[in-house]
Amino acid sequence: MSDSLIDLTRSIRSFADERNWEQFHSPKNLSMALIVEAGELVEHFQWLSEQQSCELTAEQREEVAMEMADVLIYLCRLSDRLDIDLLAAAEKKMRLNGKKYPVERARGSSEKYTAWKDRP
């Protein structure tokens, strides 16, 4: 993990430790909290058009930023509890995605790679 992500994870761990929250931070509970926060993020976009979702007011951007922060915090906490290097996992996943979605097949397409099985 990068120094900043390591520092953030340490800060989150310290925050939880100071409050004796380790007992509540099982991977199951953290993954559930993560999805709740992701749902709260989605709520900000639920009834917006594509264009409106790209043109948030300053207040909307701040609210979205705080929900994104919640998602990141829970994701960092979960990775800490499971001893998973998020950056290494993300880099590995990007390499795998590069194989699943080669530029020559995926460029400009939103189709999932599984839809290509019957086509060259």
C-alpha cells in the first residue's frame, strides 16, 4: 500500500481502537457497513439524469465526498482486518481486467466480456 493509504489505515485502526470497536469490526460487519455506505452514495444519484449526475452543486459534491469517504474508510478497515494490501489487489485486478477487456474488443463498448463468447 502507498504511504498515504497505510497512514489512513493506521489512523482508522487507531480511531477504532480508542473506542474499543475491534469487537464489532468483524469482516462480516465491516462488509455489511461498506455496502450500506455505498447505498447511501447511490442515493445522491438515484433520480438524476446522466447530465445532472455530472453537474453537482458544491453542496451535493460535498455530500457525495463524505459518502465516498465512508466507503473508503470501511474498505480500508476491512482490508486491515483481513490483512489484504488493497493497492496490490487493485493492481492485480487491473491486470486481469486488461486480459478480459482487451482494447481492441472493449474500446467504446459497455458489453461484459461474457457477451463476446459467441462472437470473434
